[in-house]
Amino acid sequence: MLCDLGADVVKIEPPDGDVTRLWGKVIAGLPGYYHQQNAGKRNICVDLRAPGARELMLEMAAEADIVIENYRPDVMDRLGLGYDDLSAVNPELIMLSISGFGRNGPESHRAAYAPIVHAETGLMARQAQRWDIPFSDLPLSVADTNASLHGLVGLLAAVIQRHSTGQGQHIDIAMMDATIATDDQTHYAIEAAGGSGPLPNETWETGAGPVLVSADIRYFWKQLSTCLDVADPATPETPFKEKIALRRACIKAYMSQLDSLEAVEAGMAKMNLAWGEVRDPTDIVNQVTVKHRGVITQVDDRQGGTRPVTQSPYRFSKAKSGVRGPAPYRGEHNHEVLVQWLGKSDQDIEALGVQKILQETGVSDKITLTDLDATAASAEDGAEQLELESIHDFATKLTLPGSKDALEHYVNWQIALRAGGAPDGVDFDPDKVPDFAPLSINLDLTTACNYQCDHCVDLDILNTGIRYEHDKLMSSIELMAKRGLKSVIVIGGGEPTLYPKFAEAIRFMKELKLQVAIVSNGTGNKKIAEVADCMDSQDWVRLSLDSGTDPTFQAMHNPRKDFKLEDICAVVPSIKAANPDLTVGFSYIVTWQGAFINDTNIVENLHEIARAAKLAKDNEFSYISFKPFLTRDELNNAEVIDIKAQENLANTIERYSVL
């Protein structure tokens, strides 16, 4: 809106990109939400956590009129970029901070997404009452829009005041305040929402009334059982669907006995769950309905066509306003802005790139992949190419010296045993079983895991404390190696690098001349780098990452600590440096809207394939592999894509036009 009114707006985008670039209808190969909300802005890409980034931001703040941020209230201060820091270099600076529950007060710490605010402010109940439907989230992010609108008004008022006082100030906008203050135009034409927002939201009845909890049923149960010691009503033998039903009933019973909002708050706080009371509109005072006056305009889509975006709602009798151009690519204006605002030289800007402060200069949102199909359309001129090829031959990875002869001898012995004797000239002793073991085994080193994936098929066994006696485990592997074992794939029920004697186990297996493969979630990459020197060209490491941006990575894997996708990938070059011959792969299970397992909707990642491929390339991975998301057939436990999931996948591919 500021841009539409004529301001020079520079968006500071993180290296992993704005997640809203992935939202909305695809036009000319690019999703539309980001382009609607960012039309006409300029963009630089800065890693605010990088050493030296704070100094660059202070330089920019010294030249700016306004700074807008919407982190949680403590983030900017922790970065050294709070209002006191910025106003010290620019006393006339106006800073706008937007958060869910405001910067001060008893709930300032609470996480807030638009659905939470819709529940707390009565909008969800208003929708349910109007259409006689169950409680469900609104189809539009009214809370986000209202906060932005009120933020704009506050900024313009502060600019006017600055003309008379010469001083800036800090504006605190809470989504709760802004939404209660206005009942937006969407309530005149709202439709029943069959689904919820990007988080899995569900409404539960309590003794104090209905509340919305932003948590999938499996994660809710995990938090309830681990944080509040609620006993599991199911047993290991309970069928899975019955187990989910029993646990859902247990959650329902727990929620229903919470007889006050204070009890709900206490329970949700212990489980670290975001929640909101589904309030009745009569609880909200002084709400005002405001009709929104808007039009749609076309802007250049930067691919030879146009795309629709929302036009500015302001109409002036003696001034012009409106969309001034398309949304920027990530880091498109790095050079331009730093030259114009700060007078930086080419050498200065290049140095910022070397220091990883400034990133992604001029990168298009769309990364063209070379299609393996010879009939595929050629890539656009000038687009970055990522060559894809089948470089990891799983069919022959176990063709190692001695394995074929050992297997042939064992098979012939079994044939002779069943035939009652061997042909003349063939050595056969029915009482002496040939020394033989599996050619390859998957070794679950530990149940310990530092992720909390909602869709995990091993959820019931993770972090149970079950463990090996290390010496016996190594003795078993040594015995199998003597009998023909050639390959060990080290995986988890959990994360293998969490095994206390991980390095010792890997080095022991290499001393036995075994092929060793490590399948990891990437959080133990430094441990892998420490043992890489003992591995050789037949060995490999595969990191199960399944995402191209950190927001999707966080939503999909729910790491227990502050593990970020880019940080995990950044360690891969050190693994390769320790052993250039070691193959390190980026594993990507492709999911899509509607993918479903174990009563859980799987986070969608189909639209991030290209970003993942570029991430793998930039961080020196040997390859990236793609596999469709599969479920287990109830009859034979085979991995399958069910019919409904296939339909959803086809619709998603058509929607995104990814491949």
C-alpha cells in the first residue's frame, strides 16, 4: 500500500525466500500471492544472522524514513536491530512493529497466525452462525489484512507528526487490536470454509467453550502424552485406525474437563501449542463493518504477458496512486539499492556477497529444470539450467567382489538339499550349511530422534530408550561379514548420528571392508564429516530433507531444536572436503495437496522441487533424488499411491505446472 501511494519500498528478503512466493494460483509459471502483495517494490536479499549484516541494516536505517517488521516482539532486539538501536542512528526514523498480541501485555509471547486471531475475535463464530456450519477458519486472512491497514494509517499519522516535531517514533500494532477494531468487508460475502489455513487447525469443546488448536491430531497426542504424562489408551497390538480413534477420544476427554480459560491456557502452555478461544461476536465490543472498495489491474508478468493484482483502493482528486509495476525477484535490486541509498561501490557489494551477508542477486523465482523427456519444451533463454541425470545406480550397488560367488554357492546348496543330492562332481554336505549372510542389511542404530514429523510411520518406537549392547552389535556384524555380508545401510528408527558410539560403529564396519551407507536427517552432518575419511567411493550418504525452503522444512519435520535447512546443507561441503570420493545425496520425497497418512495431512512440497535442486547444487551435493510419497496398502503392506492421492497429485501438477 505504501508503494501504491508513491513510497520507495525496499523489501529485505531472507536467503531461503519469502514463503508467500509459493502461494496462490499459478500464472505464467509463478504463484500469485507474493506478486499481489509485493507489486512495485524493490528487493534485496540479506541474511540478518550473518556477521556484519547488522551493520549493513544500520546503514540502511540511517537513510530510511520508515522500517516495518513483523517478527515476534523479541526478535529485532536480539538481532541488535530494535527501535532503540535504529533510532540511535536515525532519530527521525518511524518503526512499525506488527505482532499477534502486541509488544507488551500478558499474551505478547503467544504465537499468532491469522486463524488464531479469527477465533479469538469472534470472526470464526460469526461465520458459523451466519451459515449454520461447524467452526472452521475463514477463507481469507482478515486478521493479517486488518493489521496492515491499521499499520498504514499509523505510519501516515506518524509522518505528519514528524513534520511538526522532527522526531520519529515506534508504532505497536497487534493483530488482535486491529481485527477487533474493524469487521472487514469479507463478512458480507463470505462462503463456508471447508478447510483451514496452512497449519492443521481443529476446534475442540472445553468446559469454557470451544477453542481452536493449531496442531495435527498426532502432534497434539504426542504433546499431551509426553508433556502431561497422559497414559496411552492403545497398546502396540492395537490396529492403527483404532489407535488414532482411541487417542482422539482421549484428547477430547482431556479438553472437555478444562473448565476455564485459565486451565486451557495452562494446558496449552505446557504442551507449547498455539490456541485461540472461539469467541461469540457478542463478546466483542465496538466492531464496525467497513466495505472495501477495490479493483483488479494487470501488471507485467515478466514472461511476455500480464497477471492480475489488486489495485490500490485509494482515489484522490488531485493525486495519483496505484500499482506501479510487478513484484521483484529475490535480491533483484541488491546493487541498485545499495548504490543509490548508501553509495556502495561494486567492490563493496561484491565483498558483502563474499561474506554471505548479501545473497541471491537477481535470481528469478522460476528455476528451469532440464526435462529428461526428449519431447519436453526447451528451457527459456537465459534461465539457469540444472542438469538432471540418473547417477546413483541402486541396481548394481551390491555387485561387489565375492558376493555373486557366495550367493551362487548358497543357492546351489539349497537346490541340492531339496533334490536329495548334488550332481556328480559337486561338493555337497547336507549337514554343513554354507557360511552365508544377507548381502545387505538396514541397521537401525537407535530409536532416538530430534524431529517430530507428524507423518512419521515410526512414531510409536521413537525415543523409547531401547538400545543395543554395543559390543554384541559389533560382534554380530563381524560374524555376518565373515559369512558374506557386503553392505550395511545405517539408518534409524530415529537419527543414526545420535547413537552414542556412531563414529566407532562406522569405523569398525569399514575395518571389516563393508560398504557403508548412512541415511540421516542432516542434523548430525558434523559427525558424518568426522568419519568421512574412513569411507571410500563405494560408500554413500543420503540426507532426507524433502524441502526446498526452510519454512516447509520446519512445517514438515518439526525439529526439536533450532535446525534450519540452509544450515544443514551448508555442512555438506565439509563432508566432501574430508572425502571428495564420498557420494552425498539430497533425498526428496515429493508430496502434494491431499497427500494423507495415519490421519495426517502431509505438508505439500511439490512446488519446491526446483529450489531443492538448486540448493543441492549450490551446496556440493553429489545428486538429488526424487520419490513420490507412498502409503502402505492395508492388505499386503506394499507401498502404493492410493487412487484419491493420484487424483490430487494430477490436479496439483496441473495447478503448478512444475514439470
